[in-house]
Amino acid sequence: MARSPLGKSMKLPKLKGNRKARLTNPRQKVLVLYLANSALDAPVVAWALYDGSGERLHMAGDEDSPPYKTGLDALREGWRLFQASQIQPHVRGEELDLSYLKYEFFFERICEAVV
Amino acid sequence: MSALRLLSTIDMARFVARGFLRFDAVVPHEINEQFMAEAGETAEPDEGFKGSHRDAFAANAIPEVQAGTPLANAYEPGTAPARLLALPLVAGTLQSLLGPEIVFDHHFLHVRLPSRDPSRGPNLSQHTHQDSTIDPRQAFDVQLMYYPHRITRDMGGTRFIPGTHLRKVSEFAIGRYQNVVGQQHVVCEAGTLLFLHHGVWHGAGANQSDRTRYMFKIRLRAAGRQTRAWAIEDYRPPDKQRAIFFLKSPPEENTVETVLTTPEPWFEQDTGRLEYINRIKLWRYLTEDPEYDADYWLTRLDENAAAGNR
């Protein structure tokens, strides 16, 4: 297994053949990556992690370096993409206005709950 | 007024580009000590970390001040906030950013208690946010952040993201952005000041130390003309545009144009250029020069429109 920059909490469940190991108390971990453009292999510029397993409590400002360099790196580490932001047309007259980060990608992985 | 220490043009450009100016350990020790005495000790509320500090605030010497009060009348002479605001660096920086007529908006004593007792609830950092509400103005307010005592990294400190101030967002709508490449944490000596454009995204860090952390914020706005208020006498905009993209040497450092077109590490590859454009627009506002440009970003759009090419 490739080394995870986030340590033990990022390890995938062990696989047996093509079947995933059974989890008695499955929980979702969610990774949100904001990329530099709409390509999944673009660099990460911002991120968030939410750990439903209870293993680790992530919060704003807890890391200064992104967990992956690109969205593709997260895929290679076993994260499953389940949502990507749409590329929206620009409203006439507001083409130069800026607000929220544009290129948002949601990933998940299922882990055993930590009691 | 000769004692005022006005900002230079290049410092103003840095504020326009990044949304902040930081001055480390510039407030004299005796004012820091006086402020800490006036602020008093803030105990943990009965409700735990989420509780209100109102009872503790009622007992301290920091006054309630009406929004809209002229800054000169906001604090009793001789108090720590009045002495802080009278420092030539502080008065000069505020005048440079807001003009000579300044009005008090609000102030707040931010208190982050140490993580002594986990049973009182999780000790979390504050979600990333932009203060107040959606603010479509070109004009801006200034938030003066005053750190009266030493802040170590484990005390959390204010987290902020340089260059986010020109984005029009709705307060905590950006709470999902836990971490942003290039974010900064204020770790500093006593007497450090941060002058923030009101739009800079920020949040308080979790205090993992065994000491209470204090930060005093004063929000101020211009009551009169905000523009051309710094030490602008020597400033002359360039009389011609410099070459762009195809360059045979690095751009000259410490010019307004270089500062306004220097990216932040979190800039997206397309909107980073829009950030430059919005910085140039803010520079036009502050210099009252509707034709100013850096690296042709707005000229490219303006001249086509002026020629009737739409």
C-alpha cells in the first residue's frame, strides 16, 4: 500500500480478491478538494476532511499542507469521487466578480467505526 | 499631524494585493500591560467553550461604544485603546487606509480559553469566514487586530488567508474551506498589529496551550474621502505599459505593477487573473486614476469598449 500522508487513519480496508473486507460498523470519511482548475489532475489549493469513523477530529487550520497534490492522487490512494462542481457560465455583467472557490470535488471512503 | 507615520505607496499596493499589513511588536510594553489590566481576567463561562463572556466583559474596563462614533471620541484619553490608536504608526496607517475622517464601527475582545477540561465540549477552531455580511462596495473598512501578549503556535492565533479580501462571499458560507494553501497563523510577540481589509477570510485557532489567549479587534470605516490619503506625493503611475508574458528578465521587484500581479498560492488558474483585475480596480479607486493599469489586464477590455468593439 502506498504511504498515506495522513497516516493510519487513511489506510484502506484490506481487500480479499475482488471483495471488500466486511465492516461491522461502516462509517464514511469525506474528503473535499478544491483544485486549481476543472481537471481532476489539477493541483489542490484548499481542502477539508470529515471523519465519520470517529478516529480523528479535523478542523479549520489544522494542516498547512494538502493531503494530496492533485485530485488524481486522491483517487490513486483509494478515495472514491462522488461529486464534482459544474462548470457554470458567467452571468452577463458579473464576469469579473469573484466569490467561492470554483473547482470542488467530494470523495469518500468507507472505514470501520472507531469505538 | 506631522507625527503621523503614513504608509508608502508600495505598502499601500501590498495592502491592495494581499488585504493585510502586519507590524510585529510595535506597541510599547507599557500599553500592552495596561491593556491586559483593563481587559481583566476572563473565566470560562458556565456553559463551557460555547458560552458567552458577557459577564466577564461587564466587569472589565473596556467600554461599550456606540457604532458610528467618531474614532477620536471612542475612548477616554489615557486608556490603553486610546494610547494604542494615538501611536504614530497606528494613526498614520489608519489615515492612509481610511482617510482623515474615521468612524468607529465596533470592537470586540476575542478570548480563546485553554483546553483544560475535555468534558466541557470539544476545543475547536473557528470556521473560516468573512466578517459582517455580503459587502459589494469598492470602498473598504479596516479591522485592526491587536495582540497584547505573546502568541505561540499552540495558542491557536488568528488564521487568515492573504488575498481573499476581494471575493464577495456571505460570512460563514465559506466554513467548508478548512485549510487553504498559503494560509497564515498569527504567531507573534506582544504588541503585534494586523491591519486587515474587512473582506479577508479568517478564523480563530483552537487554543491547545494552558494559557488564555486575547485579541482585541476594532473595526473602522471611512467617514469622508478614503482615497489618496497615504504618502502619495512621490507616486507617479507608469507612462507606458511594460512587456508582458514574453520576458527576457524577471520583472522589477517592488513596483506597484509587480505587487498587483503577484499571485497567492491558492489562486485558481483562471480566476487568479480576475484577482489581478479586481486589485487594479481597487488601485484605480484609491488613486482616483480611472485609466491606471498593470500589465494590460483592464486596458485590453477598456480600449475595445471605447472603440465600440463589443
